[in-house]
Amino acid sequence: MNSKYIRKNDEITNRLRVSLASNEIQKFILTFLSLHVSDQATFFLELNERKRETVLKSLKPSEFAGIFQELSLDDRRLIVAYLDSKYVTEMLNFMVSIEAAAFVRSLSRRKAASLLNAMQPEARTKVERILKYPVDSSGALIHTEFQTVDKADTVEAVLNRLRLSSEDNYYFLYVTNQDLRLIGVVLIHQLLRARSDSKMEMLMNTNIISIHDHADQTNAADLIKKYDLHELPVTDQDGIMIGIIKVDDVLDLLEERMTQRIQNIAALKSGLSFSSSTFRLVTQRLPWLIGLTVLGFLMTKIMAPFIASLEHFTTLALFIPVILAMSGNGGIQSLSVVIRRMSVSPVRGKDSWYLLGKEAGIGVLTGFVCGVFATVLSILLLDSSLMFSTIVGLALFISVLFGTITGAILPLIVKHLNIDPAIASGPVVTTLTDVVALLIYYSVSTLLIPFATS
């Protein structure tokens, strides 16, 4: 971003704070509305609750609608608490249909129905059209604001129609036949170079890339990425165009899904953000932490039978953190790679075996190198015997191999059970590898210690 713009924006932000602090509301509103809507949203979120209420009381629903669209669903739900139903309803009337639908979908059924019934008929119809689709379908991502033209329309007629249109962000014109089926696409800039009496059927590109309204959203994302599209037309089963999916919505979708996967890997429920309350964040994290504490005590229980055989070799206990950490790291690395691979494209049949075999091979190589390295370090730094160091190295090798295979196979198993692979979360892998790595370490130690003492 241009540094001059940043400085200017900072100056405006400072003036806004002064105006708000001195209660110069009219001056504040004039300056505030001169900002880009994204900057308006950023400034609004930085305010405390009291000042947010002051701003909301000073802005019309039509003025706040654009800001509301820039906010996350969590922030939207928090802010709606300040507003009465009439204000929210009027604001929804001015919002882009897909954004209004996303917000309504996040509400309880009773609250959503109440808001929809109070909306203007035209706006309500557009929102309800989007809401009827499954949340993961392409139809749930459509913008209903797009421009269609008939193949027989002339350039002059289309330009006159566009001049009268309230919308100003059209880049493509979608050509339909008498049955309203999509048959071509015309770029806006083509109109400026064409003869005024040229018809759309002469200008249109008939090589259309479109998607069915019930297709999965990931398919829409793949098409937009593959063909570098700015927007993707969506049609129903009869080929009639019902909307468009824009590239920024796909980016939002990918960001949302990546956030959800990261939260799942960390064993956190979706819907949490930095703006979520401390109590809510604590209640979401505590169950896993308590569960892991219980498993920690179980690990202590596992260690008990081996204590007697290792009481004369207490130095072995020094390596427990290394063994557990390396096994867990191997599992998390493998888990991340496999989930990433599965999120990019489906993994079926032979692909699963190939992926598992490749990760197992990586586990063998990384485990072997780490095991040898640990053996050498044990000899050089701790002056351990060769057999004692071999115990550490061998246990590390097996533990890393097990962790890598576990991290690879767990998401494949849950996917086979028709469960989101991201449910194979980090704590599941690390806890499982910790328990097994501990068993491996003590088993190897118990088996080989007699040779170390002979």
C-alpha cells in the first residue's frame, strides 16, 4: 500500500478520535464516511463498546450496511446486540444478498424468520433464494446482482440500459436466449470498441465456464483458480443463470476453511476468534487440556512396571522428553502434509496407499537419521556406552516412524468413515504418539539393558 495513503489515513483516524472524544458528531460522521469502507470497519472495531454505540446511533442503516459486510460473523453477532430489530432489518435491505444471507444463516431459526419477514419483498426474495441451498453448495455463494442481455440486443441499447442501472460494478454481461439459458459472455470493455448497432450474439464468447448451483463449493474454487476467473456464472439444472460467484468470496471461503482446519488441528471448535470472550475461549480449551492431564497420569501409570528394571539406569529418564517430542513432531508434520493434500484434491484408492507409503518411507529415513544422531550425541556429550546410546537411538527411530505413520493414517481412516479429516487433531496424534513412544522406549530399554550390563 502507498505510504502516502497510509500517512493520510492515519491523520484522518486521529481526527476522528478527536471528534468523537469531543462529541463533535456531525464533524465525525462527515470525516468517517470519507474513508474506504474497509478502513471504516477497522476503525469501528478499534472502538470500545460505549463509542461503538455512539457511532451506531449516528449512522443510518444504509451507511452502516457496508461496514457490517466487512465484519466477521462473530463480530456481526456481537454488534447486533446494540441494535434494535428495525435498524437491523433496514440494514439488511441495503446489504449485498450473499452477505445478508450469510448473516441470517448464522442466527437462530426464530430470529432469522423474524428479520426476513420484516425485510423489503425484493431483498427478502434474493436472500431466501440463497438460503434454500445447502451451506456447502455453490448456490449458497451466489451474488444475485448481475446483468443479463438478450442475444439480439444492440450495443447502443445495452449501454443505455447500463446508464440507467443503479449498479456500477459490472465487468461482464451474460447473454441469454429466449428461454433465459446462458449462451455467452460479453466483457464491458468490448462495448466501448464495438459499433453501436452490433448485436450481443456477434460479440459474445460462447466458450462459457460455469457451474451447477448444487455443485460443491470446492469445485467452484477449483474452476476459478484453474481458469483465473474474476467471477463464475452459476446455472440451475435447466441451464438458466441464477447468479455469479466472485473470486473474493472464494478467497473468503478458503480462508474460513483453513482457519477451521487449524482450529481442528489444535482441537478448538470453529466459530472462535480473537474477539470471542475470554470465558468462551477458556471453556473451549479446557476439555482437551483436562483430558490430556488425565492421559498424562495414565502415562505415569504405564511407567510404573518399568521402574524396577530401570532403577539402576536413571539416566535413561533424561531422554524421555526427547523421545516424546520427536515422536509427536513427526506425527504433526505428517498429519499437516496429509490434511493439506486432502484439502487440495480428493485422495482415493491407490492414492491413499501411495500417500501412506510415502510418509512411511519418510518416517524410516527421518527416524533413522535422528536415531543415529541421538546415538552419537549420547556418546559424545554424555560419555555413554555404545549399548546405552543404542537403546536411545533405536527407541527414537521406532518412535519417529510410528509417529509419522500415525499422523498419515489417522486422517485417511476418518475420511473413510465420512468424517472431516481435520478431526484428526494435533492433540489426538501427539497424545497417542506420546503413550506409544513411552511404551516403545521402556520396552526397548528393558530388552537391551541386560546386554548393556553384560
